[in-house]
Amino acid sequence: MTLKAHNPQTPLASYSHGIEVPPNARWLYISGQVAVDKDGQTPETFAAQVSLVFENLSAVLTSAGMTAQDLVKVSVFLLRPEDIPALRTARDAFQGAARPASTLVVVSRLVRPEWLVEIEAIAAQVT
């Protein structure tokens, strides 16, 4: 699928200011993914958590026959601003060349106190 990026100014990081999706696309709205593994465990470090969050996001995309290249919007909820560089590194590794529209919000807490990051996304694919 060809997504048209709208970047009136250079973005501050690896994202687009806007993404245009062609007509007749198949849409996937992905609930907030958190760092919980298949055994219900949450890693302690931010690096391990953000890696697991992207693994969980990838699993949802894969289940729909999609990849990170189909992402059109990503929203990140982060507890600590000092984790932004590590988040960007993990996001860039996950996304590859994809540049979805993106929002990053630093919040005071997530539902469970051990969670340091939550990511929700929207993907689209031409059928």
C-alpha cells in the first residue's frame, strides 16, 4: 500500500505529521499494548518493557496480516521523560522505514504501577 505522508515541516523524530490512506483500505485499530508477556509477567527495565510492547504490537499486526509498514498512527503513553531516547531507538528499530503519524504523551501513571509505557496504534492496508 502506498501511504501519502504530509510533512509541511520536518518532523522532530521518525514520524510523519499526517498520513493519507487511499480509499477502500482495511483498517485495524489496536488497543493499548503493555509489557505483559505470555506468562503474565512484566519486565523491570524500561528497555525490556518497550521491547515487549513492540513485540505485542507486532503480534496483533501479524494476526491481521499486517506489518509495521501498515501503521498510520501510533500513540505512546510514557511515564518518564528520560525514557524518550530509549523509546525512539526501540521505535525506529520496530518501524524500519515506516513513518506513521505519532503522538507521545508523558503521563503520571498507567493502570498498573509497574508499567512504564503503553502504545496504541492504527494500521491500514489496501484490500
